[in-house]
Amino acid sequence: MSKEKVLEVSDLKTYFFGDDGRVSKAVDGVSLDVYAGETLAIVGESGSGKSVSSLSIMGLIPEQIGEVVEGKILFEGQDLLKLSEKQLTRIRGNQIAMIFQEPMVSLNPIFTVGYQIAEALRKHKGLKKAAAYEKAIHLLKLVGFPRAEETVHEYPHQLSGGMRQRAVIAMAMCCEPRLLIADEPTTALDVTVQAQILELMKDVKEKYDSSILLITHDLGVVAEMADRVIVMYAGQVVEEASVHDIFDRSLHPYTEGLMSSMPRLEDEETRLEQIPGAIPPSHSFPQGCRFAPRCSKVMARCMEEDPELIEHEIRHRVRCFLYDDSESIVINDDRTVERKKDKEVLLEVKGLKKYFPLRKGLFGKPIKEIKAVDHVSFTIYKGETLGIVGESGSGKSTLGRTLLRLLEPTAGQILFNGQSLSELRASELRKQRREMQMIFQDPFATLNQRMTIGQLMMEPMIIHNLYPPMEREAKVIEWLERVGLSAAALSKYPHEFSGGQRQRIGIARAVAMHPQLVVADEPVSALDVSIQAQVLNLLADLQEELNLTYLFISHDLSVIKHFCDRVGVMYLGRMMEIAPKRNFYQKPLHPYSQALLSAIPVPNPKATGEKIILQGDPPSPANPPSGCVFRTRCTQAHERCEKEIPQLTHQGDGQYVACHLYTSDSTDLSSSIREEVAVGVD
């Protein structure tokens, strides 16, 4: 690694000032260096100061509410804090680029995706319009757009969350920046796309000798990408070391807590460790060590004195009075998460289809159909959790919305407690929806920005006449506290919370209805690992207490392994494989399942497992391949795959797969829809 410093931040302090005179010390004395060609990762929970640090470097702190009050930010020797806005504009997006956490904040909704990428290329690289658009198409292809030539003319609202994030990444990389600040760059992406993006970021870094400042809560991504790691807590750096030292012998109790909060593929099904409590508000940090109220190793000294950040070992700094204890303590918990898995069926799905007409022009006639969900069948039993995985565009979210009749199915049956939902009148369906709740993927889009959190939480209680009116506020506070928030949230609005906090509000709003079935669409994708552990443990506790049933949609296969009983794999609207969890992770059958599992970032920088990088782009759902929809990316495809659609066939031990590699000696289920495709727990 080159010793040339690309970025040098010294004693950075960024404060926000409230109308009531309170001062929030979001970043309070942070120092860090980024060297040429390296990746420095910053980890920590929401509220630790990670994103504010990056915004300070970019000069994007809103002047009306905050400012950098102290410190230096040297980029290639030039102090960015002394530059004018005009000078900073020449650097932003050109020499320093940023991938923001929420793509809808980064993309202008009134301009096409191609225009926004081309604009940066024309401004910073001097390209003509045609050349800029050609380069934009090339970049969109690099980040996994299946129809880049069409997407370049589309608007952000026409793209899914994952697709918008990829567009933001393409825009950030377009000028080949010297420093790329990536704030949760793969949070909304599937593991296969995540693997592509991470490989792409590695290639760009190596080709252009770029440096990356990576902000993430995914320690698997940190292990794969980072050279060094900084751990932040309550506006301060609490530990800094090489990626190997952080994972092999972390020193700070907070870092240890983050490590033990992670679900891991190699672990048996045990309860996740969680760090009690939450980061204190930045306007009222406790006296002494800021982590002391949550620390299991707290001493009297910690409550009085604020420890300094010292170099305990060579290139290993830590802010803790236990700095002389270099052995990481691992807390073991042998309690298993036991779930009730009786044979009583809660939900049956038979031959479900959801097609969207693709029109030419705004009011033109349909010219073809997008088969978002195409002939999907499965059964969920009361008290179990079925996990659904697959890339963006596979139909996972559409499946969840169609099950709840938020989208009307094109064909097929949905039976809930033996009753067909398609036969219910509107009033009956509204009543039924209290029993079937959804946790949505994008909390910002699903929470009314004009309502307070108290109003948002109480609204469904009023609609469904749940709880006596005088008790509702107390119930709202109870549910907010159960997901890690406080009563102070009642009078605040959604924009006043971080992405992770908004996700917790959405979860509380759903489970407060005491439903039988919860469709959870990426419920922990925006959360830090410690908060993720709290939420997963909360969902597990609620499942045990209330006998809840979950359809759990996620791109994080480590979370799926920890939380789910069975796994369903979707690709381009079809179910490729359904299996009990133990079978799926030990012996996945479908080539697509094998690729998904190989692409998982492992939270171990020494891991050497070979990845299966899928070649080519996913086909457009408007024009799927004939036969097996996965054949265009499958290394084992043969002539039969082009002509025949494989059907789910039983391979024994509750494992079903839709692949011609397994149909010769198996029982074909394609003609057994009348048998209800009861693919369940043995």
C-alpha cells in the first residue's frame, strides 16, 4: 500500500444547532487518514457519526442547521474547509465522488437517469452530448442494468430501489474519482449484484489507483473490501486497526458487540447477541466513556473519565480503559430459537400469476406483458418462517404485495386460513388485512411525511378499532420502546429519523396489529448489525409469544439462515427451489441457488472460498428466455433447457427444485397443482 495520503482528517468536529439552543455533537474530534489505493471502512450504528463525517468531507453540511466548528480536511494536501463553494464544486463528483445511502435523495426525479450521468461527464470531462450518453449506457451495463439502452431514458421513479442504487453507483464512478466515498453502497442490492458491484469497485480502485472510504453496517462487506477499519461510536473513533486485527482480536467492547451481533452461516441456530440500549442523543452524551451505559465491562472510572484514543499496538488504536487486555472476549449463548411448527396450514398459494401490461405510450394498447410472478405455488404453515431470496427483478416484492391483495393477481389462488382472498368483499378484505401485515422495503416511501410518528402508529389502531382509545398512546410508546426507540419519537416526523430508525418504526407499526401473517420485505436491510440483531430477536420473540407466521423476503442469505425455517429461491418470476434451511445451505441443488450462496460476503478477511460470478445480465421480465428462464446465465444449460420449462420436482427430504438436471428420476409436480403443492416441513 502506498504511503501517500489522499485524505487527512484531523480533529474534525461537526455540530448541529437546534432552535431550543441545544448543540448536537454529531462528529466530535474525529481523525483519520486514507492512503492512495486503499479502502478504509467506517463502521458503527446509526447515530455514531459515520455519514455526518462523510458529508463534512464533501462540504455538504446544511449551513442553516450545522457547521464544521473545528478541524482540518486535507485532500491531496489542500484544506477543503478553506475552499469556496465554487472551488469545491470542481472537486465534488470529479476528484471526490460519493454514493449516498438513499438513492432517491441522490437522483433528481425530474431528469432521466441518463441525463444525470451525462451531465456529470459533460461538466467534469468535457464530453459532447452523444459521447456522454454513450458512456452513460456503458456505465449502466457495468453496474448490472439488463436494458441499459432503455434505462438511460427512464426516470428514477420507474426503477426499483436496487436499480436506483446501481444508477447512483454508475454516476459516482463516471469521472473515475481519486477518492470514492461510499455510504452503504450495497445495502439495497441482492447478493449476486452486490458481488458484482464490489468486484467492480475493486477493479476501479486498482485501475485508477483510487481510494475508497467505505461506510457500511455489513461486516461481511468490510471483511471483503477493507484494508483498514475505523469503528465509530457517539461521534468518536473508538477503535482503528487493520481489517485482520479488527476481526481477529478486536479490543473495544463495542467492536466485540458488533461482531457478536452478526448472523453467520457457520453458526448453529442460536439467539443473536445484542448490545443493550441505544446510542445516546448527540446533544446529551453521558459523562465519562460514552459507551459506558451499554458496556458489560464498565468500571467506576468509566463513568467519570473520557478515555483517550491511544495506540495500544502498532497501528492498532483503541479508546478504552481496558486497552491492556488484547484478548477479545466472545460471549456464547447456547439458547436456541425454538419455533412452533405444527402442520396446520395458514397460507396456500396455487399457480399465482401477476402480470403487468407494457404499453406503448402513456395511454397506448398493451404490446406485451411483464411476468413479475409466473405460476408460483407454495404453502406456509402456522408458526413457521419461509424465506424468499432472489435478485432484484425476481418478483419477491411483487409476490409479497400480491399475497396481501395490495396488487390484484392475474391468475391463481390465495387461501388464508382456508378462505380464498379473491372471494372477499372490500369490507371483509380490509378486516382480513389486520391479520396480514407487511413490513415494506422502503420506510421513507411508506410513512406519511406530514404525520407524526404517534399519529402514524395510532392510525391503524383507530381504523381497526384496536385497544381502547385511552390506552392507545401507551401502547404506541410500548411498541416503540420494543424496537429500540423512545417516547420522544411520538411528536417527531419521519424525516427526523435515520433510515434504520424509520425501518424500526415501520416494523413497530406492523406488529402492533397482532397479525397472524407478516410479510416482511427486507425488514433489516437498512439496520446496523447490532440493531439488526435486536430486531431479529424481537421478531423471533414475537413469533414465539404470538405464534406469528412470517414470509421473510431478504437478499441477505446469512439473515435468512439465522431466521427462517425454509427457503424459496425466485428468479425472473418463477420459483427455482424450495427446501428446508438445513438442506438449502448444505446441498443447494439449483445452479442459481449455488451462485447465490457462493456470492455471500463472509465476515472473515481470511476466507478464500471461490465465488460463482454469474455472467451476463438478468433478462428483461418483459422478454424472458424460452424454456428455463435461468438458462442464459447457467453454466450447465443444455438443449432441453431452451425448449421446456422445468417444473418443481421433489428430490426428497422436503427439497424441491425446478431444473432439468434433476427431472429424470423424480416425481413431476407440474400436473399436481390439485395436490396443492404442499411443500412444507417434513
